[in-house]
Amino acid sequence: MSTNYFKEQFEDEEVLFMFRKHPVVMRVGLILGCFGPLIGILPAAINPALGFGWFYGGLVMGFVLGFLLFFPSWINWYYSIFIVTDMRFIQITQKGLFNKTFVDLGLNKIQSLNYEVKGLEATLLGYGTILIQTYMGDLTIHHIHHPAKIYKKLNEILIDNDVHPADAGKTTGEL
């Protein structure tokens, strides 16, 4: 019996590869979260006569505030995942606590794969964009960690499953 890795997985479907975006997508939440401790100690910084109790209490409350400011970004990153099975490519995107998007793309629909690493920050941190072209349109995935490795792995999966992006438009004559 096969293991189900996600709710929408078919019985005879095998998960081959899973990946997420680069953690850099959480940077806004991290920056906002860093303001929490600063805001927490603000009363003790303005009026030092309040004492160390206010300082440490404010610091603890500031860390709680920082965590609450950072938590939504982490949720969006952690629960947004890309899954490649032997039948399809799946993109699950979480936006907030109650908004999830599910994109299902059959491997045989993929015409071509491309990737791009653009700019100094992307080069230094090792993230980029993967473009999956299909008959119906393009699926662009930004901020992918090590896009060259992901691209290579996706190509290997397509070749191993007899789905060649270069041959996607050709027919074999079988019905």
C-alpha cells in the first residue's frame, strides 16, 4: 500500500519530488517581527524610572508580538509546496490561514522548462524563477531555491516518465 503525502493524491500515484520556495520569501515578516522587541522595550527606554521589570516584561511581550508578526509569513512559506508525482506537477499555495490554491498540471502537458537567476541578490542567496510552458499557458514560479538543481530534477523526472518537453507536441500514432 502506498503512502499518501497529500489529500488529493491518487491511489496509484507515486510522489517523486517535493520542494518549497526559498526562505527569502519570509523577509517582510522577519523585518516586521524584528520590530516587536523594539516596541516592547519602548516604555522602559522612554522612562528609565520604570525599572528592569518593565524592561524585561516589555522585552518578553515584544518577542511575543514579533512572533505574531512573523507567523503569517512562515505559514505562507511552509504550507506552500510543489509536488511532482509520476503523473502530474502540483502547486499548493497558502495565502493566510484560510486561503489555499491548488494547481494541477499533468506531466504530459508540459512543453518546455526554463529557469532564470536574475540579479545580485538572487545569485548570492541562490534562488531564481522556473518557467513551465504548457499548451494552455505558462506557470511561472518565483523565488525557487537552487533553480538549476530543481530544473535538472524536473527534467530527469520527465525523461524517466517518457514525457520529453521537446517532444510534447509530437504524437506517436497510438490511440
